[in-house]
Amino acid sequence: MNFVSATAFATAYGITPRAARNAFRVCGSGGMWRGEKLAVLEVAGCRGGAGGKVWALRADLCSQSIKEALSQADTVPECVIVPSRPDRVDDRHVRVAVDRQRIIAPALATPPRSADRKEAIRAIAAQDQHQIAGNRTSISERTIYAWIKAVETNTRDLLPIARRDRGQHRVRISRAWDNGCGLSADMQDQIASKLEATARGLFLQGRSERNTVKLCSNELRNLTIDAGVSLPPAELKKLCKVTKRWAGRYREMKAAHAFARDNKSYTDKHEYHVKRSLTARPMEVLMGDVHTVDLTISEAISSKHKPVRELGFKAALAGEVTVKAWLIAWMDGSSGYIWATPVVTGPGQGITQQDVALSLYDVLTCPWGGMPGLFMLDGGSEYSFMVEAVTRFASMAEMSSLGVVKCKPYHPEGKARLEGAFGVITKGFISALEGYNGGNFLKPRLQGRGQLVDPYNDGAQSLINDLHLAVDQYNGTEQNGDLNGYSPKAMLEAKAETTDWQAQCITPENDTTFDLVFSREITRDVRQGTISHRNRRYSAPVLANMIGEKDVSILVPHRDPDGPLLLWRDGVVHQLTHDVFGLNDVAGSVQKSKIVALQRAEIEQRKAKADQNVDVQQMLSDAADLTPVKHNHPATWQIGALDKAGFLDAPISAQDAREREDADARADMEKFLAMKRSGKREVGGCNRRTSPNAT
């Protein structure tokens, strides 16, 4: 077996050695060279080329044409590397070899086979102890001579010989039980296998190592007795006691327990996570989450709703409840820039979908914010509406009138960047505020023994300003890591300038676009020109054209559920309002006249589309079989009729018929008036005041 070097191959074909090496590298990766498949192999024990590899060609496996071209080429002998040690070397072995070489260093400094070396060896052996890999031991002269020989011939012999059974358990359960139970090896293996399964099951059920050791010791005693071992109870208990080290073999089952019982612990400690970098352009990704602000607040406020603000404010002043402050935060995925809305909740209150919608509205109307390309949201119920909203927006984003871009829902693990930012804001900035309690209400910070920190007493507006200031401080502070010394604000500005990015904002004047997207859909029937929602009736001129329609799709904006509803019809957004007019308000009559006129016009349009001369009786007759029964019937037989009023026998004229009807009507009216007069007299008699002297 001969190998042809790249240089010899280049000489044979008249190419450069570099071209030959490239050909070998390509063929070594499965490629072809000039239509030929070259049998190249990496030469072991040599270094050079890309990645330190040297390639050679096996001429005996090549085609006949290549063999003829290489007949005069130089060959290199076969190079076979045989490992000198079959065992695997680890760091402990290397430390032992280094310590051995350090110990014999004084002897190595003397000439070989000299009296000075002999004297140095005797001096080394005369020392009581030497430290080798953390252990202290004595060394004989014979051992020192062997180490010196290893250094001068093959340094690898200084490494200790590793056990071939390294990594394998040499004790089934414990040395005491293995040697003292008196059972055969096969029976011991069976008991050890059963006990291992028991220990794994205990760890899978969440038992601690101490509890597992206790229960497995009792189980081992029962298995040993069942196997036929008869010993005194005290001796058997001592013999069957398992160690914590043995139980630690199966500690891996704790991850399986976390997977089944504690998903948060499993995902935090064991589940694989990928590293997410910053995006190239601003607002490609927008992350959203809610964070609790760790402040003790004595004056409660809420963001934009007066009833909520007053409720929390009064409760906090009365000392009846503990109010909680929150931050609804949104982070740009390209810079880490944060928009945050402070919210303070009163008793029994939390973050709602309306709060999230109001906060998101501020981001989408911000000149350096706008509509993102991707949402990364928290899994809480307050964000559940986003999936429906973004899906609706994706279906409408082709409309140029909206002035926004497409987006789709997504919930990745990259939101951890926002979670980390909350920690930075809390510890770095909010912690400087008065009333910071450390984030654990069970173990709050104390000014003195039994004395809590002072509450935040600077007032409602100051709290809002301080929370906004903490977020602004974070956005303007330089950071390391992915930001590379930039602040989030500076990184946002730099990437916006580099990529010529322009925000796709929703203008406050056209906030209907926001409400159209971020809303929930309901279906209602049109009745009396209105639709009903939350015991309110909403109307608009467009409903006049929808008389009698069923299951009409209506959108309820999350930003203001009690405000106007939205109806999307024929590419136009209509607002349905809840209008209430006073008894003497003329505007109500005007509104009614307008809507009724539109309804009548709609009815006329519907009638115009129909054939009003349709003869229903004729069509019913045509659809029915009016021929007589064909079974045993006379030719002139027909069903008769009854004339109780005498119209058939004594016909009267139309004038007589009208006079008869008028007479009947007058008779009915006189009867009704007589009954009414009689009722008034009875009521009047009952209401007369009776004299106290009456008998």
C-alpha cells in the first residue's frame, strides 16, 4: 500500500502543489477532480494545510490512467499510528505526571549515571512525604529511577495507568451488604436491579435523597429477607443500610420529576434555550410583558380611569388594602428601548385587556415606535386578545388606506431580554426611590427591628413621574453585551439612521384604525334599527340599510369597551353610538325622522328589486294537483258551502253592505259607552267620603 503526496501528484500532472492539495481536499469531501474520483486519505501524525490536515492519495485504488501518470511519482511509506496506551487520560492523570516530574527535577539536573544523580535520588527518597495530585505519599528509590527513565525515553510513561473499569460501579449496593448478605452473585444482581427501580421511582415522585435512602434501606431489608437471609434484626438493619452516595446514582430522575410536576423548574434549569440576538431594523420585533413595581404606596392612583383612581385612592388612604403598582412595558427588539405605562391597581383589581390596549396605543402612535413586524407577548390572559387582533390586521394589511405593515403573532423565548430589563430597572433605578421594599412582601426591607421602610408619600403625580423617570434612565444608560457600550436610545437612533427606517405610526387623529384592529368580535341581530350590547342600544345610519339582518359582525374596541362600536361593511368603517335623548329634546325627533326615512328608502329599494305583480294564488294552484279524485266519483259531485248570513240567497248591493257595517259599528260603540258610564258611577260611589255620623 503506497501513498502519493500532493507534491508528487502535482509533478505528475504539471500543476502547482497548492492546486494538488485543493484537489485532494475536494475529493476528501466527496468531490471529483477532472471527472475522476481520487482515493485520498488524511495522513495521521502529520500537520499542515487547512485545519492542520495533510492529505495523500492511495495509488492502488485509483483508475488505470491515474496509475500510469503516477508511475514515476514519489511515494511515501505507509504511516500507521498505533496507540501506545489503550486507556483514556484525564486531567487527574496529567496532574500526577506533572507532580512526578517536579519531584525528580533535582535529579534530572545532574549528569546521567553520575554520583551526583545517585546522591540526588537518595535525597528525594529520604523525604518523608511528597504531594502528588493533592495526596501525600512516600517514594522509593526504585520508583524514582523508573520515573527518570520515563522522562528520558517516553514521557507518557509518567502518566498513571487508568483502570479499565473506570466509570463502572464495582459495588452493587454497599460493600457491607455485598460481602455480608451471603447471597449468590445472580441473586444480588436481581435485588440490586429491583432496588434501583425503586429508587428511581421515588425520585420520580419527588422524594428527597434523605427520604429515598430511608425508604430504600427498608425495602432492601425486605428483599434480603425474602431471598432467604436470616440474621438478627439489629444486624440486618445495619447490613441493609444504603448510603447517600448510592442514592446519588439516580439523582438524574429529579429532572423527570420536574418535567412531570414542575414545568417552570424544568424549563428554567433543563430545557434547551437558544441565544437570541438583536434585530437589524427597529420595530421588527416588539416584546410585551407586565411587571410588578416593588414599592409600598400610601396614595393609590390608576392610569386613565377616574372611577378606578378614586377607588384605589380612598382605599389606600383609609389603610384598608395594599395597592400594587405595575409597569406595562413594550421593548423594541433591535435596541432594547422600552415604552412603559405605569398602572396602580386598587382592591380586587389587576391588569386587564383594556389596560394593555391603552398602553399599546401609546406605542403605535409614538413617532419612534409604530406598528411592529412581530409581536412577542406574555402568555397571560391580558394579552389573549392580541392573537385575534393581529390575525385580523394581517387580513386587512393589504389596504393602502391603513398606512401600516403586516404582522403576525408569535411568542418566543427571546422575551427573556425584556424580563432581564425589568430586573435592571428595578434594582438599578426603582430601588433608589423612597418606599422600595426589596421585591418580597413576605420579607420586606426593615429600617430597624420590626420597623418597615417608610411608604412612598410624594403623591400621585410624583409617583407617575418617578416611574417614567426610572424607565427613561434605563433607556439612556450605556450597557454592555449586545448593545456594545450603547444605551438603548442610542442604539435605536443608530439603527434607524443606518437602515433608513421610518416608523409606521397610527396618527391620533385616525385612532379608528387602532380600534378596528385591536378589538373583539361579537355578533348581534338588527332590531328596530339598532343592535344591543351590555344592555345598551347602539345605532348608526348604516343600520337602516340592514333591516332584519341576523348575526351581524360587530367589533368592540379593547381600548374603550364602553365607547362607540365598529361595523366593517363594504370597505368602510362605521361607528355605532349609544345615543339617549331627553323627553323634550328636538334632536331625538330629528334623529328618528332621519333613520325612519332611510329605512323606508331601503324598503322601497328592496321592493323595486321584486316583481310586485306575482300572482301567488295562481302559482299555488299551479303547484297543486286540483283534479278530482279518480276513484268512484260522479262526474257532477262537489263540496258544498254554508251561507249563514244570507248573502248567497238574498244578495245585497255594496251600499247596503256598507250601511249594515256602519250600523253594527254604532251599536258596538253605544254598548261600550254605556259600560264606561256605569263603571264611572261605581268608582265615584266608592270614593265618596262617608260622614262619621252615618249609620
